[in-house]
Amino acid sequence: MLAKMFRFSRRNNDNRPEQVELTLSTHTILKVLILVTLAIVVLGAIRHASHALLLIFTAFFLALALNAPVHWLAVHLPGKKRGSRALSTTISFLIVIVLLGVFLWSLVPPLVRQTESFINA
């Protein structure tokens, strides 16, 4: 195995120069180069896939947030549909869409009026 020696001088506590010798094997240098290259490739792949990862993490967060209401609905559904997570998910999704619509419906008209009065002023 080949080894590369590095010599450099530094100053000790008495402010006198002293020689320091550092020996690195070729194996160690190759390991470092491979790790640096691998890190660059992985970071590039993550950067390239950032949009897809953002969508996946958003879906994961929404699934965690809606798990409790879906479970509660599945347990409390009447009749033959009791325990149906598909129906519970559909109902929860519709409730979220309706709440978002109501929120926007209550927010947009005052915002338009205020913007209009700001422009006129």
C-alpha cells in the first residue's frame, strides 16, 4: 500500500517552529474522494427531485393530519358502511374542500374591497 507523506511546520507554545509529519495511505485518500463524490451525487439527486419530494412530504403530512378524523368517521358510520375507510376518506376530503371554500369565500370579498379602496385612495 502506498503512503503519501506531508511535512509542514507549525509553531509550538514557545513560539518556535517544529516539524510535523503526516502520513496518509492511498486507501484513505481514495475513501475520502469516493465519499465526497458520493455526497455530491446524492445532493444533486435530491436537488433534482425536490419537487417530487415536496409533494410526497405534503401528502404524508396530510395523511397524518386526516388519520384521526377518518378513523373516527369509519367507526361511527351507520349501517353496512361501518368501518369503511374509503367512504370515511371521501367524506373527510369533501369536508376539507368545503371548509377551504368557505374560508376563501369569507376572505376574498373584504380583501377585494380593501384593495379597491387602497387603490382609490
